[in-house]
Amino acid sequence: MATPRGDVFAVARIAGIQAAKKTSDLIPLCHPLLLSSVKVLLQAEGEDCVQITASCKLAGQTGVEMEDRKSTR
């Protein structure tokens, strides 16, 4: 979604990826994880709604629920 000031979805996608990487700094008691992949998909639904889908992957033995949630906020 382009505006005169740039691509809004590209900026939002990068912000989501950065948020997933920084989750342990942003949420108390959340431990850092070595993420191998973060994907943030944005899709316009009408003029005033955006659907955001985020997914994270890692090679560790723990879940990535907090990182996945943070990337969509």
C-alpha cells in the first residue's frame, strides 16, 4: 500500500519483524530465542482494515508464542 511518503505495508512488515526479534527486551520474564525465520504478511481488507498474519520459526525446543504475538501488535 503506497502513499506519497512511502510503502506503508513494507514499513509495518519490518516493524513486525523487529518486534519479534526484540520480544525478550519488550516483555518481562520472556527469554531470548534464536529465531530462524519471521514472516509478517499484511493484506488490506477494505479501506480501513488490515489483516496481519505473523509466523516465527526456530530450531530450539521451546515455543515462539510470545514472539509471534508481539510481531502483530
